[in-house]
Amino acid sequence: MQTKSENACFGGVQGVYSHASDACKCDMTFGLFLPAEARDGPVPVLWYLSGLTCTHENAMTKAGAQGWAAEQGIALIFPDTSPRGDAVADDEAYDLGKGAGFYVNATQDLWAPHYKMWDYIADELPALITGNFAIDGDRQAITGHSMGGHGALTLAMGLPGRYTSVSAFSPICNTTGSDWGRKQLSAYLGDDEAGWAAHDASLVMRERGFDGPVLTDTGTKDQFADLLKTETLAEAAMARRQQATIRMQPGYDHSYFFVQSFIEDHIAFHAEALYA
Amino acid sequence: MQTKSENACFGGVQGVYSHASDACKCDMTFGLFLPAEARDGPVPVLWYLSGLTCTHENAMTKAGAQGWAAEQGIALIFPDTSPRGDAVADDEAYDLGKGAGFYVNATQDLWAPHYKMWDYIADELPALITGNFAIDGDRQAITGHSMGGHGALTLAMGLPGRYTSVSAFSPICNTTGSDWGRKQLSAYLGDDEAGWAAHDASLVMRERGFDGPVLTDTGTKDQFADLLKTETLAEAAMARRQQATIRMQPGYDHSYFFVQSFIEDHIAFHAEALYA
């Protein structure tokens, strides 16, 4: 593992690190914020999964999360959104290939060699950060934005017992029923839709749900609302009587100006679960 | 109008009053909490519509609302849930007739003479309380529980501009698709379902929505969840991008122990809108 940068930040350290990934078979970079408390021992961690076109850097610089995480004594991990490098397959579209891993393990020939973002987030990166930093693997929570909200929800429900709580900003809620999903699941997983269900937050919510609190925020002016399909997740959560707060926030769009407006709420929500 | 009782309460007065109702053609009784601020001039008012089998008294004695309303300087009005008296038609069932007005104007012969709860709540009682008490008719908000949540939502959306904000505890969300609704709408309004739509919160949400914030709370252990159909309201609100917070609260049932656990939140929510 290589340290790319470390900056003092709210009494803790905002670092950027790279490492050779076994899952993705390429070098991967991530951001990690450690609060001051990490100097004294392991701290809880909140995963932040980013959206389409993002790297590890977007949320780290634009979400305004570190101040609130410092206040709660929580680490933040900002993974990249896809494998990277010249050897990695890509597509001209912004929403397929690099920057658009969709948090799945690709099975199709073109993508399978590197696009293993589910395994990377579920297995490799947790082991790496708990092994190398003062992070308590028994206290993990997860959030994300847009495609990352989809990732946060599907990972949280797909790995029961792993995360205390899950939240999302403007999540893609219904990949199997949206152009933000059908195209990518088809490319990465093939045309047999039976294999897609585990990667549709609304379908997993309907089938399995989450053993803990769920919070989502989406803006009434989100320019991608028709692709997000918030209503499918809301319907599924309420139908299964999932402990949940589903909010539609007036006037907000899909941007990081929206995320930063509610990140305090989300971090407080996770802190309550992480310290319960 | 006759004063039945007045008790000092959180520095204000909890009164109970009766009057001859033009809308319902019978004597009607209501509870009214006036905070201390009402001695100096008109105060905002929060309507609390009660559920099946309730009178004006249940929420007044069991919701724990007055302390929070006093803190915010807001009046609370607790109407009855149906016309009353020996001359008024009734049914042996707990969920039809007295105590079960469903906040509609009955059109069918048996019920039409007295069951005009929509007009009573929308027109007669507002005029009565703003004319006789220090209540500001330009600052009204509305909430309710169960059948009263249905009433709060349908009245709020059916009277645009009247209420700044609407909330509900365990609301009946889909009267046209539930045994808590179909039976009563059929009895009161007749078998032509076209006339029912205005009294189905999810259908009105889908068609019209609400020009202001919406908040609902329902318990994951609500014993009547299958009758409430929270998922239909959640789906409709998110699909139309309604400013809304739809919450499913862990472990709570349908009782006033649930209502009193979240009444502070709801009163703070309305206060923010009433004082905006």
C-alpha cells in the first residue's frame, strides 16, 4: 500500500492511498479520513460509495463530511467507483466501464477480468483498512450517492450483519427498471435477468430488507428522478414494514450541494447506530 | 356554544365545548387547548383528527400534545369523529356510524342527514373557533391518527392553501383498497367508486399532492398495517416528488403510546411551517 497524500483535517487526517487490488487486478486508490480518536484505538467507520463518473476524490472534497465525522469520532472511507488503468476495459459512455462499476462482480468476458467492485467493497478493502488503520471492523455503516446509493443499499442488504445502518443520497433504487441499471447489468452480468435481482435495491428490499435503520434523501428537483425511481424503494420498504425514513427534500437537485446539505443528518443517523 | 370544562394546562387552558352543529344537525363537542400566548392575541392552530371509536377526548387525554404545543405557542383543536345523539343513525360495527365518520359528507339516505364530517371540519368548526377564540385562521396545520390521519391527509390536499403542513400517525392511506375504507365509503357515498377518490389519501397524493411539507409515522409492529397500506402513500408521494418524510418506526404499534412517542416531532414539524 502506498501513501499518496495525508492532510491534517478537523484534528484528524485525510489520507489518500493506493494498493494493488487482488479483486480488480489493477492498482486502486481510496480516500480515508481518520478522526483524532483513531490515535488512541480503533474507531467506527462509515463507507461512502460514490456515483457515476466519480473517483475516490469527489465526495472527499465536496461532501463536507469530515467535520461531522470528526465530531462523532467516525472514520470515513471513500473508495473508487471502478477498476482503473490502461489494461482495464472501458466504454465511450459515461455510464458504463470506468467510473461506472455499479458495485457488481462482472461475469461477461469483456468486463470480468477487472470489474469486481462488489468483492472489492465487500471483502478486499475492509480487510485492507482494518488491517492497516485503527478501524473497528465490528462497527461499520454505509452510505452513498446515486449509483453509490444503489451500492450502499444492495451491499447493506446483501451482507446481513455487516453494517449497523444504511443511508443514501439520491439512490438509484430500481436498476432492473431503469436506464441507469438495465444497460449496465446487461453488460456486466449478461442478459439473464435472474442474476440482476441482487443488484436492485427495491427488489432486495422487498425480498430481504435490512436488519437496522434505513435513511434516504432525494431532492424534489432531482434532474434524474425518472432514473432513480425513489417510489419503488419507498413502496417496498413500507410494504415490508422496514424501519426506515424516506425523505423527499424540497428544491434540491442531484448535486453535491444537495449531499452537503444533509450529510450532517446522515452522519448523526449512522453515529446513533454505530454507538448503540 | 357551551363550555363543558376548562382546566389550566401548561400555562394555558384545556377546554371542552359543545355547540349545535349546522353541518351535522346535532350537538357536537370538541376539545381546544389554548396556550398562554392566546391571552395576548391570535395564535396558530394545529388540528388533531382522531381515529375509529374516538371522541374529542382520546387525543386530548392520551396524546401528550399540550406540553409541546405550549412550548411552541400553538393551539390544538380536537374535534369529535362523527355526529352524536339518539337521532343519529348508527351501526353495530365499531367501524361504521358513530365514532367512524371517516371525514366525508354522506350522500346515502341512512347517513346523509347527520354525517357531514368533511363540512364540519372544513367549514363549520374553523369558523366557530376563529370567531370565538384567539385563533389565527391564516395559520392552520393538521394532523391525525389512523382514520384521523386519513382525514388530515385528504382534507389538507382537498383544501389547497388552507393548511401550512400536514402530518399523520399510522394513517389509513388507501381507503379504496382497504377494508378500512371500502365498507364505509360504500355506505356513506354509495357504490359509485368515482366519488370515493377524493377520500383516498394515496389517490389524492397521486393526482394533486400538497403544497407544503408532509410527515407520516407508522410503527413496524402496527397490528393494522395491512389495513393502513402505508406503501401506497409512500409510493405516490415519491412518484410525484412531493416534499415529504415517510417514516416506519421500529417496534411501535397502533396505540397512543406510539402517538405520544412522536408527537413532539410532529408539533415541531408544524411549528416550523406555521412560523415560516
